[in-house]
Amino acid sequence: MEMINLTIDHKPVVVRKGATVLEAASGIGIDIPTLCYMKLEDMNIENKPGGCRVCVVEVKGRRNLAPACCTEASEGMEISTHSIRVVNARRTVVELILSDHPADCLICAKSGNCDLQDMANHLGIRKIHYQGEHSMYREDTSPAIIREINKCIMCRRCETMCNDVQTIGVLSAVNRGFQAVVSPAFEMNLDHSVCTYCGQCVAVCPTGALTEVDETGAVIRALSDPTKTVIVQTAPAVRAALGEEFGMTAGTLVTGKMVAALRRLGFDYVFDTDFAADLTILEEGTELLNRLSAFMAGDQQVKLPILTSCCPAWVKFFEHHFPELKDIPSTARSPQQMFGSIAKTYFADKIKVKRENLVVVSIMPCLAKKYESSRPEFSVNGNPDVDYALTTRELAHLINLGNIDFKSLQNEDFDAPMGESTGAGVIFGTTGGVIEAAVRTAYEIFTGKQLPRLDFEELRGMEGLRKATIDFNGTPINIGIAHGLGNARKLLEEIQAGTSEFHAIEIMSCPGGCIGGGGQPYHHGDSEILKKRQRAIYSEDQNKSIRKSHENPYITKLYEEFLGAPLSEKSHHLLHTKYFDRS
Amino acid sequence: MPGIKLSEKTIGIIKQVCSDFRNEGSELINVLHQVQGKLGYLPAEVQEVIAKELNISVAKVYGVVTFYSFFTMIPMGEHPISICMGTACYVRGAEQVLSEFKRQLKVEVGQSTPDGKFSLNCLRCVGACGLAPVVLVGEKVFGRVSPQMVKNIIAEYKEVGASEAKSA
């Protein structure tokens, strides 16, 4: 590999040819400030439009300052990252950005998590020397995402996520000069677009321009209403990230503290979406086995591969872009919706509470879950199966409002019956987890034998597209895994072309799966955080005494007392759904 | 978005232009240029067809249409009037000429008269600085235009329209 020698702030540094000045500097511990730049290592996600000019540095012998993020290091370069000229330019750039910014930090949803606010603080900006016109765009509210475009700094990170990573193409820079704005086509609202509400734009937005719809107020009202029984379910990925909101290291599992906090907040029953994940495995796994058996018996009509259907952004994606494939995904509802449906029938009957008086709240790492819970097919006479879907961040906000010292809480356990789950339910939170959980159950039912090992390392990892063949006692089952909708699109195009080699495919919209969801604590471009959350999920699985969904005793009981069997008529009615052509 | 229904013929024209450029997304600007040349403007529905044909997002097409002032989503009049706002024309009074057109036609820049006869736009330097200030009506160039001449220019085209109508 060709190496390049240069000096940065008088320190010599050697880097591989092709490295940027920014990368060279970070290698020797010089942290050049950046704003628009973002790179998620190992995920092929990079945004460097060189637009904000915050990272400018002085290069000896060059007339103009150079943006470090997109200037290649060259032999003999002498770089200064904090000369007076550089610092003045950097401050001017940020002051100019601030001169067209609402600066309502005190009441902004992003306050404390805002890269622009941090930058102004980092540079010690105490006065804005420029005054001028302010952008006056209308606010756009959708079922999940709010766009407050006056706060946009045109960093284009959202565009990178929406176009390059997710291949949705909803967002683009439109208009010119002062009027320029990131917007859907024809400046229509998000809910008139093909937006999947995956929330990856929100996950990377450096300011408060893109945030989630905040439903904490409604949940507080429900909790204080004596006529309501309020129950809560928590998605698997939440426990691996919530601690970050309270200053704990990424990857700290806070399952027990989270349960304790929810109980302090006044929820009448604290349940686990993982329970519903186990239920999903029985329904979806049975569907997989039925399709496989039919296929092997020579049925030409059977649709393979089967695709997972837990991820609401993915569901909306194929409804918009691949409606002709809508009978290929499993008809199983997502764990969130299965939970809601069972809670408002089976559990409501058990505790003798009327449906209208039972409020189901879910804590999700996801913004699309807000949209999913609002889909009309998931309600009965206008009463939704899931009333409110809060993000991990919103839960942290509730915990703060409840004056709860999260870190000092003692661990507590979920309530029965819908709080009991297996390791298989837990790993739903990461890419590869749903299919691994399905394999654990499908294998044992298909072969009638105990699995010799439960950890399918071949299904794990962070690569965007993975494949593995699992030997079902002589029958090879080909499995595909995609996270990120751009990767999913590739697998769908193979299916369309008739060249897909897979029997089953797991798809999650967000990079890393739900651990990297749009509702999780902000990662600020650090992909290590996602990997740590993933490890936390697998360690929770390891520590579970039961690690196969079909061995969950409360699931067995649910079938005995209520549902009958997987894919029974009742199951179909309560746990399955149909998809729509939204093209 | 007030929807318009494109005729099969119009869709055919758009598809033809796209395929002339091998349906390549990188040819977007050329495609938009040609389609606007044939249809006069680029309404949302046209942009949607182009996006589909070139396999790029509608948002991106709209982004390009709104970036370049040459592209328009509003139908141009039968006689598009363009006032040059280049430096030479500007210093020789193009702005007063523009004001006079606005006053007489009762439209703003980027709009068309209700009868669809005229539309009014500005452009940057047509390379005829010696004739500044310059006004284009359709393809015809008027040089050394003063506000006093505006009335006659408009009348010329009103009459052309009228005589054409008579002879038809």
C-alpha cells in the first residue's frame, strides 16, 4: 500500500494513499470539528458533500482553506487545523448558519443532542455578527416524523440515508440559493410520499429539523386517568440502548431497570414485546414450514422465499415499490401488533377490563411503529390495538419527568403472562435475529429433533447482505438476510427476476436492525455503538434459561386457552394481516 | 397538487425523449430540456413520467427542475416574453422595461396572462449586449427597447394573433 507523509499541526503523520486530511488528523488524535460529514464505519454509509465548511484547514502553499473531510492527504502537505485564519473562518461559517436558524434551543426537541448546538458551544460562539432574512417554511407533520425545515442546515445526511442507503428517494434538495430546502417532490408533505417512516433521516439529522412525533403527553394523560388500565410492552432493542440516555456506556443491558422505571411511572402491567416475538415465531415459523412442505411435495403454486414481516418500514416499502410481490412476505403481523391484538382480547378478558378502557403503550426503537399502530386494519371499531408507540428516546424523557434516578434502580422482572419470553424473542432486536429465532423453532418442528447447538454464528454479523445454508437434517435451507432497504431491494429484484436461491429471507429496514432504529438514542455517526448494542442483545439471549420460542410456557398456554394452534382461524383473525398495493 | 391527466400522445412524447437518451438518469437535464421544448413546460405529472422512465426519484427530478431557472412548471404563453437582465441590459434600463411589461400585461415574472397569450420571464445575457436592453418574444429579438416601446411590441403580437384568427 502506498503511504503518504504529511504534517498536521507540526506533528508528522503517515497515512495510506487516498486518506483524507480529516482521517489523517483523527489518526493522531486531532479532532477536526465537522458538521455535515458523517461516516458509519463498516456499513458503507458516508456523507461528505463538503457543504458546511466547518472542517476547513489551512494547507501551506494553498491560497484557499480546504475542507478536511474531502481533501485528500498528499505527500509533504503541511496542515494547520487551528491557525487564527482557520478558527475565524470556522466561527464565521457557524455564525452564518446560525444567522438563518430559529435558535429556539430552550424548547427544541433536539436540545442536548444537537450537533449544531454542540458546535456553537465548541467554538465558543457568543454573538452572531450577521443578521438577515430567516427561512420561513411550514412545519410538516406525519404519523411518525415532523419536519421543521427552518432548522435544516443542508448537511444532506438525510438525503444520503433516504436515497443511497434506503433507496426510497423521498428527500431531495429542491429550489436554489436561499430558497433551497430538503423536501419531498413538489414540496408535498411526507404522508403524501412513499416515505416508509424508517426514521433513518431522523437518526442522522444533526439538528431539530427532523424529529419524531412526541406522544409522551398522551401517555401521561392515560396514566393519570383512573378509568384506564394502562399496560406497556417493550421491544427487544430498547433494553440494549436505553441506558445511553442516562450516561451509561453503549451496550449496557438495562432490562431490569427499565422494568422498574416503567412500574414507577405507573403502568399497571409491564410486559415484553419479546413474548409476542415468540408468538410471531410460532405463526411465521409454521407458515414457513407449510410453504416448505408444499414446495417439497411438488406444489408449483407455493410462494418461496418467505419474507419476514416484522418491520413496518419494510412492509410499507414493498407495498409501494414491489406490490406485485405482496403475497410473498409472511402474513404474520409484527410482534408489536400481535401483542396489541392479544392484549385487547385474551388479556383484557382475563383481567375483566373492557377493550375501550385498556390502553396499550409500546416502547419501540422505531418511528415506523407509530405509523404501523395507526394503520386502520389494526383497530377494532376505531379503537387501535396499540394506542401509543413511544420511542426509546421518548421513554427516557418520561423517566426524567417521573423524577426517577434510573441508574440507581434495582432490577425488577416483567409481569406474567405477557412478560415471559425466550432468548429467541430477544434477538429479534438485531439483524439476523428474527431468522435465527425462526430457525431454532422450525428446525425442531421440521426434523422432530433437538438442535445440537443454538448459536447460529453464520446468521450473525453486520454486513448488509448475508446468506447461509442451514442443514435441516439433510434438507439444505437457504437463508438470506438484508438490513437497510437498499440491500433489501437487491434481494427483491432477484425474486422478481426469478433468480432468488433462498427459501427464507429476513429483512430489517434500519442498518443493524432494530438496534439501529430511528427511535433509538442518537449514535452521532459512531457505528461502534450499534455493534455494542448487538453484542448486548446476544448476551441477553445467552443468559435466558429458555432460548427457543416454542418452549415458552406462556405461549403454549396461550394456544391451549385461547388460540388453538398456529394458523388456526382465530390466529388468522388476530395475528395475521394482508398487504396493500400502494404504488 | 391539482392533477392533470396526460394524454397517451404526451406520454408517448416524453417516453420517446427518454429513450433517445437511453433512459439514463445522468441525462436528466437533457431530457428535461427537450421535453420542455416539446411541451412548453414541465408540470408535476410530466416529471413523474420522466422519473419512472429514467428510474430516479421524483424528488430528484423536482430538485433539478426547481434548481435551474430555465425550467418551468407553469405553462408558457403563446408568446413567451423574456427580458434580459444581464449586466449590460440591466444598466441600460432593463428593469424599467420589465416594470412596463408587468404593468401592461398585469402579470408578475413567471406568470402568464389569463388568455394564455403572453408569459413573462427574465433571463441572463443573450449575447446581444450591443443591442441592450434586449427583449425576446418567442425567438424574435428586439433591441434598444425603451419602456415607451413596450405597448407597440405587445400590440404587434395581439394583432398577429387576431389576423391569424381571421385567416383561419
